Amino acid sequence: MRNKFLNTGTPGFHPLHKIRIMASGFVSAMRYDLSVAYKVVISVALLSTMFFLRMWVDFLLIFVATSQMLMAEIFNSSIEAICDFVEAHEDEKIKLIKDMAAAATGVSILTWLLVVGYEITLLF
């Protein structure tokens, strides 16, 4: 797809190409980041349970919390990879950037844990 601001890339847009790129990134995140993979497994189990029990509000709550957590995890992994690519040696500025990205991930994981924990207590 052509970037009209940077004037780079190839012309044309195809939605299926975008979906393939997104799926490839998600599979890579699950393959290379264990924290993403196990949270997806737990969330899918809970989501399917809520779906079959027809608990729609709970389903949507878990879905939103999981989506937010996965976005934070993937952004964190991307930021860490870029930082490691730019500066291979330890650097205080890079450490601060990575710590802030990890803090954002931590907040989203805490939210996800609260929602998932609450939903599990409803089931039992």
C-alpha cells in the first residue's frame, strides 16, 4: 500500500492483504512471546464458556480486557525489539523507555487479571 505522506510503498490497497499481515503479526506474537500465548489460551477458554452460557455482557467484558491486554503486550514487545535493534548495549535512556512500556503492559495485565478473576469466581 502506498503511503501518501512519505510517498513510499507500492500503489494499491487490498483488505485481504492487510488481514494476512495482521494474522501473521498475531501468530508471531504468540509464537515468540509466551506471555501472550498463555493469556490467549486462558481468554479463549473463558470466552467460549461465556459464549455457550449466553452471558453476553461477561463475554464482551472479557473480550475487551483481553484485547486491551494483548495490544499492550504486542506494543511492549515491539518497543523492546526496536530498542534492542537501535542500541544493543545497556543505555539508561533505552532502559527508561523499556520500563515505561513494561509499566503500561503491567497496568493492562492487572486489569485483565481483575476481569478474568472476577469472571472465574462467577462460574464457581
